[in-house]
Amino acid sequence: MCRMTADPAIEFKGVSFRHPASRAARPREVLSGIDCVIGKGERVLLTGPSGSGKTTFLRCCNGLIPHARPGTLEGDIFVRGRNTRDCTVSDLSATVGMVFQDPDHQIFSTDVVSEIAFGPEQLGWPASRIDWAVAEVLRLFRLDSLADRQTTELSWGERQRLAIASIVVVRPEILILDEPFSGLDAASAAGLLNHLGTLNRDSGMTIILSEHRAELVASWASRRIDLVDGKIAGDGRSPVPPAPLRRNRSSREGAQTASAGIITLQDVTFRHPGRDVPALDGISLAIYPGEATVLAGPNGSGKSTLLKHLNGLLRPESGRITVAGRDTRNSTVAELARTVGLVCQHADYQLFGETIAEELAFAPANLGTPPGVITQRIESAREGLGIGHLGIDASPLALSVGEKQRVSIASVLTMDTPVLALDEPTLGLDPGAKQRLAGVLTALCAREKAVIVATHDVEFSCAVADRIVKIERGRIVDDRRVPEGGT
């Protein structure tokens, strides 16, 4: 049971929540007997394994449960003394601001400034106040250089910062953030924490955030609540960061000269439509079998754009890319997919099967893989990524974000391609799941597969990387191998 506070911001009384009857991948009771009081002005870190109920807990805090999510709610939730059963989500929106895990579920305006200005406009702020507030959050979240951009042109991390800015601009009394650091580079994450601290200190804002990378916020949070299987397993004032990921392999000295690059990029330049500044600017790079290459760099540096060139989703404006000796300009995506398996940045863009079984079997079946081999690969991927407990007949889209992410990775692993490219693969993954993924990638490299990972997760990079390639403004600014036993 959580502690009582003198001035509660949010209070849970005997709260349980069950999803409606369906082909559930796990027990339908997501929260079970939650009694909890969060005081005004607290800085709460909510942690727990993937699927433990964190997102459901947060959705209870702003009325999405019970008003906008199907299921059965028992008990009561009070927000500043008001029972959420008796208030609409709109009623609570002036008090509680929520930032979702996926910024694309939240952003709806066509340009950056309009997205930030929307909330103040709905609250009836005068134009002069809106202009000042928009300019302030643009500066605070390092979005001022993107003010004239369309939201569809932004990188994942840039959209994440925009989603947070669009909520913070109205200064809600309670701020809820679900995995806010998932797509942020180190500078943006540090800036966000600093700004959250200022909001909490200056206005007494109550802040609740869920985050698997607890080491980022352990010193910031005043309280940590741990959820396990929908129940509060721990509640303390001194959050302790989890044990670091173990480095899974030593560096393979000489791997770059021992074999030819399976992928080569020669002076590759690419511009997104309507943009003057290139997203890739003269990139030359070789990717080798048997090693893990990490692409590092700030939001919008070109990492995702580079990965999409490897399987033909994007074609270079100039320069040349070869994949297993095949020029990508003369190859279809289907042909390149036999060599390069790509895991997208967010699982919702990649999952479409009605069941996990259908999802994991689809790609290898399209490549002509025999059914018996497909079955073996599915079981291997499920075991390796720790998703064997999820019902094979469950709907992938009914899973938590971390579970979706692992199913998405598994759906590419079953293709058994010579190259595996992953874009921010640790989104939503708890430390245990990250360690499992690192082990899977290590095993692939031992089988002479090439692994390419674009990530802001420094700890995960240290656990898997043989080589780190840093990209800034579409250019490679550093390319170095990780020394044996080091980072």
C-alpha cells in the first residue's frame, strides 16, 4: 500500500482493471487492488517489467480509464479530490496533462507552432500570452530551429520533444509522461529532466513518469513505485538504479579486413522532398559480417534515414549503395529484404497480423521458407526474446509497448537474413528484456550475421557494440571500434 499524504494530487482506492474478454495474451486483470496516494508536488518514477500495468496506471490518472478504454474498473480514482468516474477526460484536461509513449498518437497539427499553440488556444489565452508561451517552450525543448517545419518532417525524437512541449506549454497541475526518454538523445533527455525539475520546483507541479531506463531519473525522482503483475511491489523514497547491462561480447579485432563489406555506401547523399538541407550528406560506410555496428547521434542526425536506405525503402539522390553486391537502385525492396531485415522504430508501424503466430510466420513464408523451419525459427525467437509466455494466438496489437516491440523484432528474426538492422529497438523494454535482446544480437554476430543498431540508449550500445559510428547533420563524424572489454 502506498503512503498517505497531507495534500493528495491523485488517489487510488481499491483499483483493479480488467480488459474485456478477448484472445488475451496475458491475464486480463492489468491492475489488481491498487491503493495509492500521490501527493501534490511529488516527482514519481513508475517502474516495472513490460506488461506490468504502468501505462494502464497512468491512463487511470487522467480519466482515459474508465471513459475511453474498454474494460471493467473496480474501485475509485480521485484527481485533486474529484472522482474520475464523475468527470470527463475533457474536464480533467485542465488539471492533468499526459504525454503518450508514441508521439504520433498525440500530434495532429500540420506544423510545429500550431501543435504547441493548440492547448493555450483552447483555454482562451490572449494572443500575446500564447506567442510568449510558444516561444518559451520552443527554446526550452530545443525546437526553435524547427519552428517552421511540418510535423511529418520531424524525426521520432523531434516529434517526442514536440509532444512533450505541447503539453508542458499550458503548465498543468499534474504532468504524466509515459516513457518520455524513449526517442531522445542524451542532450534532449538531460534538458527535459532539468526543465521538469524547474517546473516542479517553481510551480509545485506533480510529475509522474514511467521509464525503463531508471538510471536516467533515479537521482531526479523523490519517489519510486514498482509495479509487478498489476500490483505495487515496492514504494520508496530513494530510487535505486538497476544493475547495468552486461557486455555480451569482446571486440573482434580485424573483422573489417577479414571479409568484404556485405553492405557498402559510397558518397551517399539524400534529401527529403521539399528540404534544402540533406538528411545524408556524402556518407561512405561499410558494414561487415560478424560484427555489431551502432549508429549514434542526436535526434534528426540521419540515423533512421540511413537504415531505410539499406533495404531500398529510400534511394540515394547521389552516390551508390550495394547490398551483397547488388546495387539498390536496380533492386526492389522485396529482393533486398532477402538480405536485410529491418525493424522499424515503432512496432505499430510494422505489426499487422491478427495473431502472434501469423505475424511471426508471414515474412519467412513469403520468402519460401519450409513450414517446419518456420516453426523452429518462431520458437527460437520467442525463447530468445522472452515472449514465450504470450499466447501464440493473441493479437499483437493488444500487447504492451514493450511486448509489441519484442514481437516486431521476432517477426524479422524469423526471416534469418544475413543483415539485421534495428531502429531504436529498446523502446519499451525493461532491463531484463534488453539483456535478452543483447544476447540475441551477440548470437547473430557469432553466426557471421551483420547487425546494425540505431539507438540513443548508451547502456545498450555498450552491451552490444563492436563499432560505433557517430552521425551528425547527415555526416559521419566518428567511426571507431570498441576496444576489447571496453566501451
